[in-house]
Amino acid sequence: MTRERRPWRFAALEEVMRTFRPSERLLLYTLTALLAVSALSLVIGLNASISVVVPSPAGSISEGVVGPPRFINPVLAISQADEDLAQLVYAGLTRALPDGTIVPDMADRFEISDDGTVYTFTLKEGLTFHDGRPLTAEDVMFTIQSVQNPALKSPRRVDWEGVSVTSENTNTVVFKLQRAYAPFLENTSLGIIPRHLWGSIPAEEFPFATLNTHPVGSGPYRILTGQTDSTGAVTSYVLAPRTQRGSESAFISKITFRFYANQDALVNAFNAGEIDSIAGIAPSTLELLNLHNSTLMRVPLPRVFGVFFNQGHAPTLADPAVRAALEAAIDKRAVIDSVLHGYGAMLDGPLPPSIVDNERPTPVSGENADEGSAAAGEFAQRARDILSENGWTFDEKARIWQKKKETLSFVLATGDAPELSATAQLLIDYWRALGIEVSLHVYPLSELNTNVIRPRNYDAILFGEVVGRTPDLFAFWHSSQRNDPGLNLSMYANSRADNTLAAARSTTDRKEREKLYASFAETIKKDRPAIFLYAPEFIYVVPKKLQGVELGILTLPSERFLNVREWYTDTERVWSFFSGAYK
């Protein structure tokens, strides 16, 4: 027979346990359990103290866009779909951060000469395109030369006029400007196209090349798959992150773009769950969306909408009192709430919200509608007082304002874009309520540009200016820009303002530029060449699961992807000394 052999320590422990009374055994078991729980808690606490939660490479999002892309090519991109995909697929020498700071991207570093006319970029080592071929200075030169080629008619050509580009070696690119121009650095974020693929394609064939819809770039994402309909039009793309030595890899593992024929189809797709993100949606459309699982993001755009006076075309508008009264009559907050549904920033000068802080508008609800009516009456009375105090009299019988037999009347012109025409009608209502004789002419946008803006054929015009991330107000306000192709819609001329604008566009010191623009704004405030109304907000609907999105300063909807490398939907806990690998 065999007998079970047990370690003597266990046998001894059993002998001791037999001597314990039941109550003593229960106490021992309880203390042992507490000890085990305490030890487990200690381990968990220690793990928490030396570990951190970091984004995990996983997850997906699906964006909806109206209209299919045609030119996923930074040289030719014109539509939102084109620009969205080009922003993700291509990379430039630099890229902008959400706060507006320009940092190296494909470049390792750059230097600017003391006079601000020479920019020298050194590329990172080991750069490649998505197909594995090297990215060199030759590709940068080829991209810029393609943009400058008049045969291509690139929308970016104006950014590179008068700029020479040379290369000292495969890793160095030198740009020479005719004169210092502070916003130039922003232009170097232009995506780089591969010379080995595009170099053999004649300029006249660029728009028809299959590379426009099957792009190869060096950006944070690459095209994984694409689908087309029976006509060959693209209906969707799936993008995946690429890994580039020396660059951060994005966390979101898949971004799907779906393209729709119109806004109604886009809204229906969102509500049906086909997509979970929409960019740049109109405020009036938000009420149609089921936003239960969504986050609504908003940021003012660097755009200035206002009424610009052509004083030489309408003599009554040359009177500063008239211009002051016209502005005093407008309830700008009410305009923003009515036209933009509250999604806008009120302006009192030529600087957009990206340069100066603007108080966010508060929508007027039904509860304070009476207060709004009272305020409207105050605006009207203030305007009447300004006119009366400056020699204008109101003929009650004729219902007109006159001064020395001159009648206060003019025509307001604008485009047929919904927000422009709606804003214009509100302004007309304010002014007519004062007894001002004013007419409204609404033109198709193409006709407005050709027949009204270019020949400066208007008394006053309601329009918008896109100022940009690095502001350059020269084209909008310098006296040399009064005639076409300049954009000085107010035909404004002031030597002090001219000097300030010239200095602001040449300095590369951001703080100095801000001081100069603040001085310019004060000059404009005194002269009143325009009524500044609002800057609309960019609205981005994203799923609640999406984190890390920082909109910052946007000039185009596609720039919502500026920090796409930091977006994530999933997280994981890692020990802190390993967390550097996730940054």
C-alpha cells in the first residue's frame, strides 16, 4: 500500500489549525482575506500611480461631404471634398497648429533672412511618399513650379507669384521673395506632389490624370480603398494612417469619406447612421439632425462681413454722420441671431476674431423678445439723434431725410448667397424704419463680381472678406488696391493706414504685427469707411467618442484636420516610462 506524502510544513499547519476553536478559525480566515484584499489594492494603486491613460491606435470615424472629389491634388484642389482629402493625404514643408503657429512638417528646420526675403528649408532625413519612393528637394521644386505654371491655372498660383525656388542639394530648398511678406511662411504648408509620378504628365493633361482620384502623397493618411458608382464618380474613400520615420503616426485607424449629391441626402445619411461627422454645416440645418450621440464644435472663422461704402459713387455717404447713423441703427446681435442662428461673432472693426477677442453672441429667445424690441427702438433713436445733430432734418410728410436740398438715399448691393441676402434685407428694414430711402439689389455671385465689384459700380455693398490665418489686410484696405484686381471695396485712402499696412505685411514678428494692426483698426474706427457686422462660425458635428479635436484658427473647412494626428476614440493604460512612445 502507498500513503500520500505531504510537505511537513503543511502537516504542521494542519496540526496547529486543529487546535483552533471555530471562532478563532473564522477570525484567521477573515484576517487572511483582508490581507489579500489589501495586497491587491496596494498592487492596483501602485499600478495607477506609475501608469497613465494614453490614446490607443484604434477606432474609426465616417465623414459626409456634399459632392464627389475631382482633384485630390494640392495644386488643383477647389472643392471641399478635394481640400479635405488633400489635407490628409499630402504634407508640406510646414504645417499650422490649431493656435496658428507654423511648425516644420516635411522640413526638419527653416531659416529666414534678416530682411525677410530668403527662406531656407532643410528636409528631414529618410522622407518617403506613400509608395515608398524618396521625397526630396526636387519634389518640392516641381510642386512649386507646377503651381506657378499658368497653363495649370492653379488656385494657389497667386500665393507663389514672384517667388523663385532653387535647391542646393537633395535636402535643401531656398525660396527668394521680391520683398518681405510675413504671411509667406503659411504658403509653405502646400502639399508636395511626387515628381516621379507627375513629372511625365503634360500641363494640359494634369486635370484629367487618374492620380487626381488615386493620389500618392506623404501626409498622415493614405488612400486604402475607394468605391465608384455606375458613372465612375467616387462615392467613398477609406483612409488609413501611414508611418513616416521622424513623424507622428495618427491614432484613428480608419477614416471613411462618403459623398452625397446634396445637403438633404447628407442629412438623411447622418440620421440613418451612415456617417457620424459633418463639417461646415449651415446653422439652419442643425435642427434637422439627430445629435443625440454627437458633439457640436464651433469656432469663429477669420472672415469679416460688412457693408463697404463707395463714397465717390454716392455723395450722401461721404458724410461721416450718415455712416455713423447707418451703423447706429443696426442691432448686430439680432442680425447674427436671425441670419446665423447665433453662430457668429459680432465685429466692430476690420480685424477678425482670430486676431482680437470678440464676445460670443447670445441668441435672443422668446423670453426676452420684448427686450429685443425695446433695444431696436433705442438703436433707431440713436441713429435719428446723430442725423439731427449733424444738420439733417426729417420731412414727416415726404418721409425723407434732407440736408441742404440733398436727400439721404442710396442703393445697397449684395450677392444671392442665402446669408448675404438675408442680412441685406434686415439692414434695409432697419434703415427704412428711420425714413432713409434705400434700395436693395441682389445679384448672382458671378454677376456681382463681374459687373459690380470689379468696376466698383455700387453705392454700398454687403460682402465678406477672407482674411486668413496670418492676416494680411493690405489687399482690402491699402489705397493702391482701390481698383480691380484690388479688393479695397470702400475705395479707402489714408496715408497713415497705408504705412501701417505696409509695415504689418513685411514684419515677421507676430507681436509687432498685432500692434500694427491694432493701430490700423483705430484709424479705421475714426474714418468709418465701412460697417463691420459679423464673422460666421465654422460648425463641426463629430461623434461623442471622438477626442483630441482642436479646431483653433481655420481659414478653410479642411483645416479641421490640422491636428488629426492627435485625434483618438480609444485609450489604454501604460506605465508612465513607456508613455513617451505614444506622444
